[in-house]
Amino acid sequence: MAVIAVLSALMIRAIVVILARTQAKKAAPLPTPVMVSVTPARDENAAIAAAIGAAVYAMLGAHRLVYIGEAKPGFGWTTEIRTRQHTSHTPRMERR
């Protein structure tokens, strides 16, 4: 068994050396490709805004979109939730 293990290890080592030498010959420096675009780069945000506008037009008809962006919560909503949260921890006195 030891002889078979040594022979298989030597065979694997020979395969690795042969493959390394063939890869070294193939690894000649290639010229760096240069990409030149004839059309300008596509703005993804504009495409998303156009899709949203088309969806609104399809659902509601001809409407003017004033703003497309992330909705920001108002202060009234956050104040109400904070008040509910803070007052939920206060003990309530029962009136007799």
C-alpha cells in the first residue's frame, strides 16, 4: 500500500508540474481592451422614474407627477407614536 501511495503521489506531482509549465507558456501578456461607447451611459434613475410615470398614467390617466422620491415621515406621526409609547409605561390610577 505504501508503494502505491508513493507512486500515486509522484504521478500527481508530475501532472501538476506539467500543467504549470503549459500554463506559463500560454500566459503571454494580452493587449488591454478598450471599450468605446457610441451612445452615452444610460441613467438608471431616469428609467425608473419613467416606469413609475407610465404606471401612474396607466392607472389614473393624465396626471402630473410632482415628486418621485423616498417618502419622509412627518413630525406629527413620530410625535404621536412616541407619546403612545411613553404613556404606555406609566401606571394608571384607578378612580373609586
